[in-house]
Amino acid sequence: MTHSCPVVIVGGGPAGTAAAAQLGKLGITSKIIEEASKIGGVIYRGPLRNTHSLPHLDDNLKRAMAALQTRYHANRRHIKLLENTRVLGPEGTHSLLLNKDETLSNIEYQELILATGCHERSIPFEGWQLPGVMLMGGVQLQIKSGLVQPGRKMALVGTGPLLPLVACQLHKSGIDVVGVYEASQFSKLAKEAVALLNKPKLTLSGLSMMGYLKKHNIPFHYGWGIVSAQGENALKSITVAPYNEHWQADTHNAQTLEVDALGVGYGFVARSQLAMLMGLDHQYSTVSGSIPTLDQWQHSSVNNVYVAGDSSGLLGADAAICEGQIAAIRIAQSRGVLTGKEAAQHAGKVMRKLDRLKRFRFGFDRFSARQVGLMELAKPETVVCRCEKTTRAQVDIALAQGVKDITSLKMRTRLGMGDCQGKTCASYAIDRLHQSGCTDNIGAIKPRFPLDPIPFTFLEEQ
């Protein structure tokens, strides 16, 4: 391969799009592999159908979506987008196996940027599988991508800055938001005031959202959270209660709310399955899960493979854009397009901005740090692994029998052996191991090739 080979980018969210745009600006072509039908990622993705207005989205989000599109189209001639295309895993050296329109193909790369984003952290509780109980990202996808109301009467539970944002979006789309329940105490947020000043505009935006909720009489409760959800074939009501500093529910002061939909958001996990399958070195983060070990240029332990965005640690969309740009600048230097001095000059301002964003984000991470009380929400009969129907009781028995690592827990309970390859249950399993005192060498649920199931009939047709 030569330096004329396109840089391959997996993921067309903020990190991948920013990387492609930066490469294009430097005259380097790239190919973005995106599983959705358009770029933008989950956070900045606009509606999938034409609409005259977006009344449910705040102005900051609409401006960010527009800026991302502008960044992309300004360098469009250097970028090829492979939409509706999924990466099934590595195949051979410097090659990926793709599935597009039910057709398998390979794409070779000289340099690869993984910008695969994140997925939501599932927290099992009684009733969490009822129709109408949704993770926060699913709620956003409905109101942004499809302009569909997730419900008529909703509550939101969880932690972090997504809670007020989604509450405002739901209200603007005509949904009755009966309450928002933030697990952490307000006093804990106040302690992070200095960290939040690293992004004053974003902090003011958050205050503006809180003002919107107050103006429209939408209750926002600090130090409260979910206990259980009730219903037969659909969600009918939820029980919420005050949480102490360890997020243990005070059920004596619990309240029951009639709702037909519930948004749950207790954090995200880096989507690192492809990176793990490719053999990149990883480390465990209590905030982001398993994340690749990277240098300051987003370069991984595998030659010519870079990782940017939430798949390298959860820092938000602005930081993802910075990381995508940094990886692109380093690739330009490795190709001789930039000298070392020029690369340092190009990346210096971006790296300084990234440092400020990290300080801001780490403040929220401390505020929203998961507490042991969440592990107590699941009852013995509560399913904690949806694919294999593994219950909390089965996990309890395995831990009591002396299981101390994720592989042994998987073999004893089948937790993580289903089609989703642990995306739903791995975080819960690791948290339970930590809770039982196992912190060293517990391992991880390793992904299998292919990352998405392929029917045998599909293979016969190739």
C-alpha cells in the first residue's frame, strides 16, 4: 500500500467525522464506515425523515448538528462514506470484514481510526424489562431520529447531564414529564464548581435547562432514584425513593408514579469490542469500562491503529472531535504531509482544549460516580443477563462459591454468552465482582468473531 491509500475510519460520529474532515483539510483521503444511514452519531444525529422544524431540540444541539455537517461537507471531496455498513471484525492483517446490504466484503487499511462510540450501561432492577422502560439513548433516538413520542406520561431516572437535556426535549415534543430523579445529592455537584468552570458556556447551558424545567413546573429531584417498575405486559407505574450517599433507596419514603414510559440513564460504557478483537491493549475504567491504552496522539498499542471518541473513554462529543483531529494530525505526520514541528503546532491548541474538557468532564464523573446501592436494586429472581436469562440469584450463588473473575462467572452462570456478547450484562458482572472484593485480574468478557451474528443461509448465498 502507498500513502495514497485512504485512511479507514470506523464510526461516523463526532470523532470519526472530525478526523475525516481534518485529514481532508490536509489533502488526505479517508473512508468512513458508518452503521447508520447518515453521519452524526447518537448525540448529534438529526431526524431520518424530512421535517420543517425541530421544536424538541435545543438551539445548542441544533447548532452542533449543523457544525458537524458543515465540517463534513467542507471536505467532502476527500471523504467516502460507506453508510449502513457494519464491521464484523478483523480478517487477516490490515483488513476488516464488512456487511453492507447483506453482502460480505473486505476493506484494507494502512492506518485505521476506531471511533466506535459507546453504548449505555444497563442497571437491572425489578421490572426493568417491561415494555416502556427505555435507556436514555433510546429515548433520544425516538424523539430525534424518528420524531416519535416515546410515551405520553414519562419520568426520567439516573444521573448526569443527560437528564435535564432529555427532560427538556421530551417536554418540547409534547410529553408530560412527571419528574426527573438524579441519584446524586446537589451538595456533591456544588463541590465540582471549579471543574465546571472549565466549560462556562456548557455550564450556563445546563443552568438554562434547569431554568426551563422550573418554568414549566417539571420537578427535578436530587438524591432520588428508581426502586422498581410495575406492569403486566406494559409499564403502568414506577416506584422511586430517596437515595443516600451510597445510592441505597429509603423505601420507607418511596413514592409511586403512574407513567407509561420511563427513561433510565445511569451512564455509558466504551464500545470497545472491535478494539479488543483486534488485540489492542486495554485497561479498566470505573467510568468507561474497558478502554484502549493510548498515547497523547490517540495511538494504540497496535501499529497504525488509533482510537478516538467515546470508545477511548467517555468525555463527550466536544472532546471526541478534538481526539479525532489529533489522530488525523498524527497520521498526516506519519505520511510526511506535516513535519513534527508542524504537527505539534496543529495539535497544540486542540490538545489544550481537550485538557480543559477533561477537567470539566472529570468533575461530572466524580458527581455521577456509581455507588453500591445500584447493585441492591435487582431482586433474586431479577434477570441480569437477558440473552441467557441469568438471574441475580445465580450470580449470588457463584460469588458465594468463590468465583473471583469474569471468565469463571461466565462459565458458572452463562452470563455474557448470548448474542449481545455481554454488552448488556458485562458492566453489572464486573461491578458485582468488585462489590465482592475482587479487584485484581478479574478479566473481561472477550468479544467473539463475528461481532454480529451471521445466519448460515446468508453465508451460503455468498
